Amino acid sequence: QVQVVESGGGLVQPGGSLRLSCAASGITFDLYAMSWYRQAPGNQREWVGGIGTSGSINYADPVKGRFTISRDNTKKTGYLQMNSLKPEDTAVYYCNVKLGGSGYAYWGQGTQVTVSS
């Protein structure tokens, strides 16, 4: 059974930092690309960034220079380090893992990030 579980969300002040984790089980993690998405109330889910199986990383423009994505295949875990957080970063953050060249993809349940003073 495949499970994808995000953790690390919470309430943080503007300018603060959080690190989200995405732990996967039931898959050969190093064969899967991992992406982060977020969804704010009333908005569509948007792509934040992703890391491929080769380690290549891409970010959406709103988070470039502030967010860092990484992965540890030995722990089957990916990370989203978020610095210089802004109120507009407030959203539920989701992890998605996708097997390259296939339709197999799995979502986590999401973790809430709230940036407020």
C-alpha cells in the first residue's frame, strides 16, 4: 500500500521559516519525481516546484530564491525548506510523487501553512 505523508506545517510569522517533509512508503522512492503544490482558500491548486529522479530541480517564480526542495532517497523523504515566508504563502501544501513515464502518481493529504503576525 502506497502512502505519502506530509508534515511540518504550522503557524509562522512573516519572514520566518518552515521545513516541510514528505515521507513515502510502498514505492521505490528513487524512481519517482517529487513535486510540491499548494492551495489557498478559494484558489486552484498551484505547482510550487519539483525535483526529478536525477536531482534536477525547478521552482515556480513566486518562490524562487526563498524555497528549496531536496530529497533523501535513503529515507524515502522529500523536503521543502521555506524561508522569508510571506502571508501570501499561506495555503495547504501537498506532496505529489510520480513514476516517470507512467501515470502512477500519488498525493499526500496536505499540511497547513499559515503565515501571519
